[in-house]
Amino acid sequence: MSWDFEQIKQTLRDEAAAVASPRELEDFRIKYLGRKGLIQEIYASLADAPKDQKPIIGKEANDLKKMATALLEDRKQGIDSQPGKAQRQLDPTLPGVAPRVGHKHLLTQTIEEICDIFEGLGFSIQEGPEVETEFNNFTALNIPEDHPSRDGFDTFYTNVKDRTSRDANLLLRSHTSPGQIRIMQEHTPPLAVVIPGKVYRPDAVDASHSFMFHQIEGLLVDQDVKFSHLKGLLQAFCKKLFGPDIKMRFRPHFFPFTEPSAEVDISWKGGKKEWLEIMGCGMVHPKVFEYAGYPKGKYTGLAFGLGVERMTMLKYGIPDIRLFYENDQRFLEQF
């Protein structure tokens, strides 16, 4: 096949000069420099060209490729520098579009708010492992061997053996209280800590229960800590979280790891008759200090524990705990 290279070069110049838009520029590139373009077709014809013509055709094809590439780049720069192009791309009269901004999950916001309050009261923030020993989760907290909470219906046990006890398996902590034991074993008083984290219980999921939820444990240990300190501390916390007009009361209760023990209620919706329980608390049981390795009778302490989901549901009027975990943007973006 013979090629009129002078004619091709002239056509190249004419067509390049006529290019006036990015779309036309791309069409020009495909026509001459594409994988199925004219220049590639010329290279392919070398296989059938007479031997004495191959060097000539090859040189002309190379020249055409350089010429087409130069014309393409020249027209690209010409199009980019056309007057008014920037104005066409950016119209300052159009209304602005705000980008979507992510934010922290409502439960994370609540955990941070609660921790910030206690930090302001002199507490430090600590964490503990979610996989615990039966000793830390139950025994060291003075929970009897025959207590129902040790049953497989109330606790998630793993099939991994506890290295500290041949007869026990590791478990998913059912409360954040084991963090008390770990901290007391590692530190001597005075100490004041809050321990946020996930806990696990094999509960059926409904509007107020979940197999995984969040708790925040609090512990203060020193010499001569009294129940009055506990009351003052939790009153300050509730007023900071729910507002200065919130009313609260302490009801006697029983927990194996505190003595005396109480549950804290707050008035709700004007609250003359309606009280809602928000947390458990009490003075650390002497047996817990004994398991932690503290000298008998030297220290006293207070402890409390609250459910983050419950606090959040109360504060924001959320009726169903499942809303926190369904990842429904319509719900999450409200907070």
C-alpha cells in the first residue's frame, strides 16, 4: 500500500487547526495516535512493504508521529488558554454546595462527655481488656461460685483456657468492673479512675437489651473515703450531665462487690412521681481490696457503674437501643 505522506501532513495541519474543544482534541488523538489510528496503520503496513521502501516508510511514519504529537500538545495549550474558559468552569453566581462532614457516633459523643466530666473532677481515664479471666470478672469482685451471673446463660465463655486456672476458660467481660481489679493490682492508692468500654451478655435483643453494650466504671480509693463523698461526686456528675435542676435519690440495693450499695435514680419529665434508675454504686467491699492485695483495713473506696446506652437514651429521648447499631444515616445524622 502506498502513502501520500505530504498530503497526510497537510491534512494533519488542517484538522489540528480546526480543533476547538476538548472533545474534538480527543477525537484528533484517536484518529492519528490511537491504537487503531492512521499512524499505527502505517507502521503495520511495513510488514508487506517492499524491502527498499521499508526504511522510507518507517522514517515518514516516525516524522508523522512526532508532528501529530506536537500539534496535539499545541492545540491542547491553545484550548486551555482560551479567554473566558475559567469563567465558564466556575460560575461565582451559583449557590455554594457544602460538603458532607462526618462526625462521631452518638455513643462515642456520650462516652467522651461523661469522661470529660469525671476528668474535671480529678479522675483519669483507663481501659481494660474485653477478654477477661473468671477470677477478675467474678471471684475478685466477691461474686460467689454459685451466683447465677456465672452461668453460661448470663456470660459468654470462650473455648480458650485461662492460663492462671486449669479449670476455667477465658470469657467476654460481662461488666467493666474487672478493670477495678487490674488497676488496684498495678497501683497503690490514692487513685481515681473511670473505665469506659464494651461489655457482653447473652441477652435477647429488643428495644432495651443488646448482647453488646457500653459501660463506664468508676473507682476512687484512698484513706478515709466515705459514702458522703460518693453522694457528692454523683450529684455533681448528674447536674453536669442532665442540668442543674435535676433531682436524684439513692435507694439501698445489693451488689456483691460494694457494701453498702445503692442505685441512683433521677427524676424525669417533671419527676414528681416518675423516677428512673441510671446507675449502681457503693463503697468498695473489703473482700475486693483483699483480692487486689491491699492491706486489710488501710483503705476505703467508692465505686459506681453506669450504662452508656441507657444514659444516652434518657438524655436524648431515644426509645430503642437498636437504633444505635442499625447504621441508619437518617437517625445518626440527627446528632
